[in-house]
Amino acid sequence: MPMRSLKSRLMYGMIGGMAVLLIGFDLIVYHAISRTLFSQFDSSLESVARIMSASVEQDNNNINFEFDVKMMPEFAGGTRAAYYEFWKDDGTPIAKSPSLGSNDLVWFKPENHPHTSKSFVMKDGRSVRAVAVNFLPRTEKNNSNAVDTPQSIILMVARDAGNLLEHLQFLKYLLSFASAGIISLACAVAAIVVRRGLAPLSAVAAQIDNISEDNLKSRIAGEHLPAELAPIQRQLNNLLTRLEASFERERAFNADVAHELRTPLAGIRSIIDVTLTRDRDAAEYRSALSESLSIINNMEEMVAKLLMLARIESGQMTFSWGQIRPAELVDRCWHPFSDKAAAAEIIFDNRLDGNLVWKSDATALSMIFSNLLDNAVEYTNHGGRIWATAGKIDTGIEIIFENTGNQLTKQQLESVFDCYWQGDASRSRTGVHFGLGLPLVKRIVELLGGKIRVETPNGLFSIHIYLPPVKSGS
């Protein structure tokens, strides 16, 4: 299921959060106001109840009620009538206000408090709120009819709470409508704020839309962008820089491939054209074919390396791990170049420890060693030397190939791992070495998890290869 847009998520989040806060605010306000109003209402009822309880006297078994209803006309009845009723502690009614008529208040007894408040609906449908007070009537000490232990009496005073409930109902509606209005207004404000807040994203999207493979030099402007988008803008520009470099490498690669293939093909064509200018004997034809075959072999080697690079770049190269003796593998890789080295009086010295064993892929290491030795034989000076050494570093192993006759500058060393780069700027040796060996070596070393670097100490060309131990399970 696709995720909702960022705009809708921000809108829903802001409005939802505001709605929750408003509902919480309304509940707090309503509770506080209703509690205050009920407290004031109950206080007035309690005051009346205390006054009325003071007018009750008990002598012998008689309870005398000295309160005059005329003092508080609301107890006589009316639209906003008040009510009172006396009960014995066992719930037996004693007296009640004229406003009650044949009705009675709902009896309830204060528990663990001198007074208790309660709301209820009378039989005639009126909503009232009552306060019940538990007290002992006063007695006359000098009266011969006075009782030693007065009887506990419950007085309940109630009043019509319709007006109070109407006010609270109005407050409830007021808070509800006010909150709904605020949320509606907040929706409009949030829509404007979110639209303006997301406007930079639309601007960045428009800039990205205008970038194509033909204008990768364009960059996303960083002015007027909010701080949150600045990292995205920087990373996108970095990505464009990498893409531009990749496209440039691809264009250079295509141009180099065309150049490398054109030169040997031109050589083959030249040989054939010259051979066909006149009739020749078998030896001359054999010589022409042999020279053409040599060029074809070089082309085949270049195509094989190109295919290997393509396999590596596409992640299709797999390894078969096993225990290898690097010293023996170096000797086997040197054998195909020994005759050429002998012709140039080049001395090779394999200094690797014959007892050194390392877990790696034999095919991958063979390609690395063969390309490095081929490169060394080609560029070592006449009568020069080539040697290989190895040693363990930390948990890994470092293998070093060195040769004399180095003529590269430090600036040129930065390009030795670029495809088709050659120290011979004129490419006079094109068709023999085509600048793919060292790039191929670098890719394979990196696939093995290792690192490779080039140094030129004291006029030597030195390649250092570090290989880490194979992870368990590989």
C-alpha cells in the first residue's frame, strides 16, 4: 500500500494533534467550571442546612422544628422551588417542606462526612441537587423533659438545579462549537503553512527534472533552502558529480576502445594490403599471416580483459576459496614471461616464503600475478630486475611486486589504475599493452576485500597488495 503524501501526513498530524489538545483543554475547562459551580451551589445548600439544623430541638421523644417557612418562601413552592426533608437515622421521615407536596426527596445518608451532595431527578421530572447533613438536635439542659442522648437526624436540603445544568449545557455547546471553529480555521492555516513549507521541495524537484545526461554539470542551487533540505541538496549534488564522472569515464572508455581496436585492425589491414600488392612465395605469406595472428592474439587478450572487467562491474564474478601457496603460484605465473625476460636480460627473484599458506581464490590470484608480471616485464629496463616479496601484516597478508626502470612521475602514478591509461603518451606501443592490466588487478583485489597502492621508492615501480583474511562461512 503506497504511503500517503508528505503534505497529507503533515496536515493530518497537525490537525490531529491540535484536535487532541483542544479536546483535552475543553475537558479541563468544563470540569473546572462545573466543579466550581457545583461547589458554590452545594455551599449555599449547606449553609441553609446548617441554619435549619440549628432550629431543631428535642425534648423527651418529641422533635420540635422551630423553622418558619415564611423566612424562605422558596420552600413553599414555585418555578424555582427549594425543598427540605428531615429523617431519622433509620430513614423514617419526620418533616418536609410544603414545596414537596406528596413527593419525597431521595433519601441518602452521609458516609464518613458531615455532609454529602448528590444530584437526582424527582418524580415530576425536575432535576435537583441536594445536600444531606447528619446532626444532633439541641436539648434544653434545664428542661425536665430533656433527653440524655439526643437522636441523630438527617436533614436534606435540595434546590432546583435546572438553571445550573442549563448553564453547564451551554458551556459544553460553546466549547464544542468554539473548538470546531478553531479546528476549521486551523485546517485552512495548516494548508497554507504546509504548502509554503513544502514549496522548496517542489523547487528542488523542478531543478532535478531539468537535469539530463546532456547537462550533468548542472547543480541544485542551495540558496533559500531550509536547513532540513541542505543535506539532501548536498548529497544530490555529490551524486550528480559522481554521475558526471561516470558518464565521462564511459565516454572516454568508448573512445579508448575505438582507438585500441582501430590501431590493430589498421595494422592487419596494412599487412594484408602490402601482401596483396604482388604475388609472393609461401614464406612471405606465412610471415604476413604470423604477424597478423600476433596482432589478433593481442586483440583477443584485450577483449578477454574487457569481458572480465564487465563481469566484475556487473557482480557476476564468483570465487572458490582454498588453501594456496603464493610462492608456487607466482612461479607458475612467471613461466609464460620467462623467455621474454631472458631476451631482455631481466632477472626475476621470487622471494616469497615457500611455507607461506593463504586462503584465497587461485584463479583470481593468478590473474593478479600474471598481469603484474606481464606489466613488469614490459616496462623494466634492459638488464633490470623484478622481484616479489610477501609478509603478514596484522591479520592479513601483503604481497609486493617491484621492478627497476621506473620513469613515471608522482602525478602519473595517480592514473595507473585508469582504463587505457599508458605512460607512453604517444601510444607507440598500442596493440602490445593497452592499459587494462592494472585496472583489472585493482578491481579483482577490491573484490577480494583487499587494497592496492603504488609507490616509487628510489626509482623503483612498487605495487603493494594487501589481502585480508577470508571471513568465516565464505
